[in-house]
Amino acid sequence: MVQSTGSEAERKIITILKVLSESSEPLGSTTIARELERHGVFLSERAVRYHLRITDERGFTQPSGRDGRMLTPHGLEELRMALAPQQVGFILEKLELLAFRTTFDPAKRTGYLPINTSIIDSASLEEALSAMREIFRAGICISDRIAIAAEGEKLGAVVIPPGKIGIATVCSVAINGVLLKAGIPIESKFGGVLEVQAGKPKRFVAIINYNGTSLDPSEQYIRARMTSVTEASRTGNGKILANFREIPAPARAAVEEKLEQMKEAGIGGVYALGNTSEPICQIAVGLNRVGMVLLGGLNPMAAVVETGIEVENIAESGLIDFQQLKSYRNIMAEEK
């Protein structure tokens, strides 16, 4: 663990990790040196290589390709902890950036969309897929399309460690991105735990505002074992991960049209769409605004954790080509 971000050497290391976290491709010392200048850090390529040797030794980075480096999950976690005091609101900024970078076109079914990456032991894959299947069948997810990556491969900006398997699930920010590209502004308010009864949303029992946290709310709720997603999928009653958004009231019809296109492409996740200025799931909505409740993209992985499988979740981990995603049914058939 980095002992103090106040020292000059450690500050440079953290900045290098930040540069690597912003890329979904391996970066070499030349590119890193150039990107560091944007953060006010000026190092020669030789000095960058020296610091990269340190980050390799600490397990924060690993070589990938010719002279390139990728951030490891350990490095990403270290970056989060080191920057936490400075980054209240970091998650909101991350959501907005991913939405802007989304290129997915639901009509053409092409382009890139945001994902979450979850890492499990290779031996647990079959059991994990079995747990996820119930959630996909119940529709408590953004999409039943996922991607699997073996050790050394990457999902978004995350390289899968040795002995592990990576699972990518579609992130709810995909909806933000598609609406943004259609010229519809959408405001991300908070992530929460939603109580459902008889298969219908009732109320939020826990919320974390995006502009007041440096950590993803869904990751925190899963870690705290606050969900009962499997029970909700079986009985219609339980606590699931959900997110709250707002849109301008005049855009409601256009939003419904775009959501229908996404649904036809296999991307859903809108659990409830309110009416103008009316509360939804006991949450007040602004004047001339409409509330939207989105299902959490990590609900399938919450179900995996509920079975006792150890999972490392990395929400909003980057982008993936839509064509790389496959229905869980196809993946389960391939694993047999």
C-alpha cells in the first residue's frame, strides 16, 4: 500500500496509476510521460520506467504487450484508497465520462457501451453462472448479455489476474450514454437498495448520493451483504440494487422510444418511469422533471456473493464492444 501520497515519489506513482486507469489499452513509458504532463508531473521516459518497476513490484501494474503496462485490480484498489480524500464526487464524474464515451447504437446494435467487471476464482465459474441465471431469468438486470475473460485478458480497463476469471455485466450507465447521444440530458442522482414486493418496486431503504462518494454505491452494498436479490428473483420480494435518475419532463416520450429500441437490442433495466414532478418509489422529483429507477448492473453478481462465492467487483470498469457480449444461455452451453 502507498504509505503517503504527500511524498513526491509516491505522488508520482499515484499519478501514473491514474493515467493507466484512464486507458483501456496498455500504455508505454512514452505515452505515460506525455499524459503525466496533463497532471502537472514531468518525468523523462527513463524516470517513468523506473517508477513502473516499482509499481510492478508492488503488484499495482503488470506488463502487457511490447513495453506496455496495464493497471491490475490491486492497483485500481490502491488508486481508489489513495485518492479517496480528494475525490468526493469522483463516481459522478466517472459516470458522466463513461456516458459521454458510449457509442452504442441500439438500432444498428453496434458500438461500445459501459460494463462492470467482476473477478472470481476460475473453479467457481459454473456455480457463479448458475446463480446469475436466476437473476437473468427474472429480469433483475440491465441485460442478460455478458462477457467472460480468462487470466491475462482484459475487460474494460481491468486485466484478469492469474487463476481468476473475469465476468463483464452491462452497466446502467449504458442507458445514460444512449440517451445522451440522442440529445436527451439525464441526471444521475444516487445508487441505492430498493425493496420490492410482489415483483414491483416499493421504496428505497438505503441510498448514497453520487456527488458525495468516491466509491461506487453498489460495490459497497454488496460488500455489506445488504441485498437479497436471489430471494427477489424467486419470490418477488427482497432487496435489490437500483439507481435513480431524472430527465426533463418534455423528453419523456423520446425517452420511451429510445428505451424500446434498447430493449429490442437486449438492453433493458428501466424498472420504473414516473410522471411529471411526481414522487417515485417515495423519492421526490424536481419541478418539470421525471424520475427513473434503473436496475443495478451488478445485481447478477450480488446473487453470486449471496451464495458465498468470493467476488471482487469493479463497477464502471470501462467500455466493451457490444459484439463481444453473449447471452448467458450461450455462455453456459459453451462451458458444459
